[in-house]
Amino acid sequence: MTDILAAPATTVPQERKIVTAIPGPRSQELQRRRLEVVSDGVSSALPVFIERAHGAIVEDVDGNRFIDLGAGIGVTTIGHTVESVVAAATAQLQKVTHTLFTITPYEEYVRVAELLAQHTPGDFAKKTVLVNSGAEAVENAVKIARKHTRRPGVAVLEHAYHGRTNLTMAMNFKASPYSTGFGPFAGDVYRAPNSYPFHDGLDGQAAAQRTISYLEKTVGASDLACLVVEPIQGEGGFVVPADGYLPALQEWCTANGIVFVADEIQSGMARTGAYYASEHFGLVPDLVLSAKGIAAGLPLAAVTGRAEIMDSAQPGGLGGTFGGNPVAAAAAIAVFELIEREDLLGAGRRIEATLKPALEQLRAKYPVIADVRGIGAMLAIELIDPATGAPAADVVTDVAARAAQEGVLVLTAGTYGNVLRFLPSLAISDELLLDAIGVLDRALAAR
């Protein structure tokens, strides 16, 4: 991984180091300033202010260095400040920063669309629209599906998370904090049971039949424009469906003229050891949503899918002022090139081979850890009270806080807040992964 860890102008050593209390004095001062001018609705899991980052390490304004197991919730999948991506974005900044593709187009947008057509599942003709964020990609996918089918209904799954816009809030399973008090919400959204093997014990066919039966009885297939599915659920707790579940849903959708949309906003772009998590399940969606890791931290998202579906939108019906910005598009091209050049699909598999057994060892040691799951660099542990089986959200919160004090950033997740999720960048070394596991071990033991 020579390019990923090539030293930028200001290097950040790839090691954990804590030199002050967490948060440190400069972070505390910045937090005081923040509270004066930033909405309370924009909260932070840990009020340490990051000054620089590289690879798998972020350094705060007090000089503390943290192992980053969150990667900006899956955004810096290739690592922070990767030299080739920074160079591509910098070169584009010096040429053209904005023209608006729907007024005067540019090659970078077209090249990203070509790369997405090449790397998303399926060998049929595909087209793409580029937008700014994951939620905007979801909105556009629904819009396109409705235009194509001339139907109103949108089906989603339990434990899903799709964004914070009005429509995507309606599509989320968990209300607080994402939608509490923000209604009324968009209508014609229907939520069906999903496949959650740890809790329901169903095989893929049985879980799919439950989902399909629910939708047929409560909505009716003829009223559904699309079914939007995260192949591996993100905020819901990295729920990996049972084998056969997703292909069965896809088969039902195809038979009933329903557009199958794979929300790969968190699970895509090489994170799971494949370009898209759909590939692990033999799934070929009609539409695929990309965001987060596609441009290494610059704002970019995409809807990519069957050409005949994508072309359902009338000219001028898709687009936006900043969608497919030239600088973000240049970064995305460099990300695709880096994935190929540095075999980052292999890096995802390496991380799973190192991290998953280490998490299983923690599970054997601590009964509070009830499940270890995930694929590639998208792994999680679910914690429950061993005596009652109740979600152990308090343990998750405490462990994450203790880990941060020692220089490890880990994210919480799950409908009930009882999941720790691990989204390290593909640049992380095995040594840093095992160092982080040692910190988590101590955090669990300290309870």
C-alpha cells in the first residue's frame, strides 16, 4: 500500500498517542466557541477537534493521535489524505472548480459515470446521475423509480437508515434523534420486516417470504414503485441478511415490476472486499446508490442503474447546482484508480481476517458480547445483558467513551444503541487493528 501511506506534506505518524486529558485544553476552548455559534442539533460523539489526519490516524489540536475506526462513518475508506487523491483534487482546483454540468459539461463527470457503469453489479447498459449526498441519492432513486413505474409506493425494511431529508426521514426505522419533532413526513412509505439472523433465526427463504407476504398484504405489489434495501444495514447495526434473502426479494421485485434499489452508501466502494456488498449475495440491483467513500471525503454521491430506468426521467428532471462537482469527480476517479492499483479489495479481506477473529476472542472472554458479524472492513459486535437478553446500550456507550480516552475512535449503532461498529480505513495496518482491540479489551474489563 505504498500510495495510501505515502507521506503528505504534513505527515501524521501511524501510531496511537495520548498526551493530554480527552478532550484537551484547546479542544475544550473550541468547544466553548462552538456552543456559541453552532446549532445544538449538530452534535458530536466526542468533542475533540481534529487538526490533521493521514492513513488510519487522526490528530487533534492538542496533539493527541487516535486510531480511527469510524472513517467519518465510512467516508475515508481509502484512508485520510491519500497522496494521489489529494493531487488529483488539487490539480482540478487549479483548472475548473465549477460550471454546472447541466449548463456546460466536463469530462470528469462522464468518467465517473463510466467507472460506476463498469464496477456496479450487472453487465447490462447503465447510466448515472451524480448528486451531493447519500440522502440526495436516495431521493433521486425514489423519484426515478416512481417515474419509471408510474406507481407511488416506497418499501423499506425494519432497522433501515437512509438519511435526514423529509423523504428519507420517513424511510428510516429509528425515529430518535433523526426525525423526532420534524414531521409531517412524506407519505406512501411502507416498512416491512427484514432478515436479522441473530434475532429472528430465519433462513433466507423464510425471511424473504415474511417480507414479501407483509408487503403484499399491507400495500400490494401493484402499488409499489421500489424496494430500497441496504445489503448490509449501517446505522441499524451492520445487520447481514441470511443467505438467499436478498436474491429472493429481487426475484419478487422483478416479477412484479418493482424497482430494486440497493443503498450501498455505506457498504460500497471496496469496504467489504468487493466494490459493492451486493456482490457477496449474488444480488444484481436495478439501481445502486453510492456516496460516502466514493470521493475520499469530498461531497459526491450517485444513482447508477439500468439505462432504461435511468432514462425515464425527462431532460432537466435530474441534476442540481453542485451535483458532480469537478473537484469531487476528479477525486472519485483517483479513488477508483487507487482501489485497482493497490488491491484495496484485498485490503478489505485482510482486515476481516485480522479483526473478526480478534472480536470473536473478545466475545469468548466477555459474555456481554452476543454476536460478531459483518464482512470486510464493515464489522460489528452486538452487546446484550447476559442475564436478561436486553440490549446493553449502557455498556456500548461506556466502552466507546473509555476507548476514546485511550486513543481509539469507535462508533456506536443499532436501533437500540447496543452495537459497536468498526469501519476502519483500508489503509489501517494489522498492528493498529490489534492495538485497538487491546484498548477495547481493557475498556470491557474495566466495567
